Amino acid sequence: MFTQGIRYMLLAVFFFALMNVFVKMLPNIPAVEIVFFRSVVSLVLSYFFLKMQKVSVWGNNKKVLLARGTCGAIALIMYFKTLQVMPLASATTIQYLSPMFSSILGIYIVKEKVHPKQWIFFALAFLGVLMVKGFDPRITPLLFTVGIVAALFSGLAYNFIRMLKTTEHPLVIVFYFPLVTIPITGFICFFDWVNPIGMEWLFLLLVGVFTQFAQYFMTKAYQAEELSKISSLQYLGLIYALGFGYVFFEETFKIMTYLGMTIMVVGVILNVWYKNSLIKKEIKKATIL
């Protein structure tokens, strides 16, 4: 049965997949510039929604909000670059390593434990990504490194979000991302500006709009449903990436590459499942005591 939370998450995954498609449809626009336009749209929409809900846009823990925005900006610029030049599904697969990096970095940042079995799942996920890279000559070592660093900074940003979960409104966290990203990307764009032509203006607008929709529905999903029930649904985005990549960009892969993608997703999902099962056991034990 599709609960409200599941429906919200499915919508979020779909809109993120559409965002990826339109980023890839802008090969002549620098990734930094795409992030700049996306951030402008996000800033305007986030500010509008915050004002509607009468929530202060400035938040409480400004240092962590700024750190989250900076890490998110670096991650997004690098991820958009991989989307532009890699096959859509390959770039998506590498980005899905971010939860693994989030857990590893969480040991030091938010003092969360990583149990021994989780390292097996991490190794499995990374093996899958190495297979994707190894069996696809379109992924150069440099592009692979850029994708890994993008996932690493995404994992770092997720940890800062966890630090803010009890002090900030979700929309404030969303608002700070473009607030930080616009000055960074705007400065870089000043030295490498490419004027969009024709349909590129529409594609840039759609990148921003679809991103906002995706973030909104993902926030609603996590508010409406238990994390363990919906977190794995985000990996359906790989199916969208494979489908959209084939339809719009005629992208195909070798059998071993498909196998690598499957192994990566299995490793990440097993980690999420195992971690949530441990949380449930701890809650049950505390309830009994």
C-alpha cells in the first residue's frame, strides 16, 4: 500500500531525476553557472515559502548553516559536472555513495557509531562503483575522482544537516544553501560566463523549479513517514536515470556495468536497512527497561 510518505518520496525521486536530465541538456553551460541559476530560483522560492509560514529566514546556528551551504555548493558543482559529461546513470551511481560517506564522517562529526557489519556493506557499495568505472571507458580517472569528491562533500553536508535537525526549520536549511551558493558561484561565473541561448533559458529555469519540488516533497516524506520505510526509495532514481539516459541520450552499458550498479545499490540499501534495524532494537530495549 502506498502511504502518504511513500507517495511524497516517489515524487521527490521523480523530480530529482528530471533535474538531472535538464542539467545534462545543458552541455555548453558551465556547471558552476547552472548551479548559480538553480540557486537563484531556490532562493526566491524558499524565501517566499518561509515568509508565508512566518518563519525567520536567518535561523539559529548560523555557523553550521553556512558550513552546510558551503559543502553543498562544492558537492553540487562537481555533481553537475559529472552529469554533463558522464552517462546519466553512471553519475547517479557514484553520487549514491554519499550516504556511505555520511556514515563514515558521522563517526567524527556527530559521534555516531558504525558497526562492523556496516563496513562490509560500504565495501560492497564501493566495489559496485569501481565496477561501473572499470567497465565503462567513458568514465575517465579524473571524472571518477570528481564524482567521488562530490559524494564526499554531500556526505559532509548531510552531517551538518543532522546537527541542525533540532534547531532549524527545514526550509531555513534549504534557504541557506542558495544563500551561500550564489556568492560563490556568482564570483566564479564572473570570470567564465556563457550567455544561455534559446531553450537553454527554459532548461535552467526547470533545473531550479524541479529541484525545489524535489526538496519540498522529500522534506514532506521524511515528516510523514519513518525513515526506515522510505529512505531506500531514493535509489529508484537509478532506474529513472537508466530510462531517461536511454530515451534522451541513447546511453547503453555493458552487462558488467549494470551488475556494478546493482551491487552498489544493494550495498547502500543493506547499510540503511541494518542501521535502522539496530535503531529499532535500541528503542525496543529502552522501552522494555
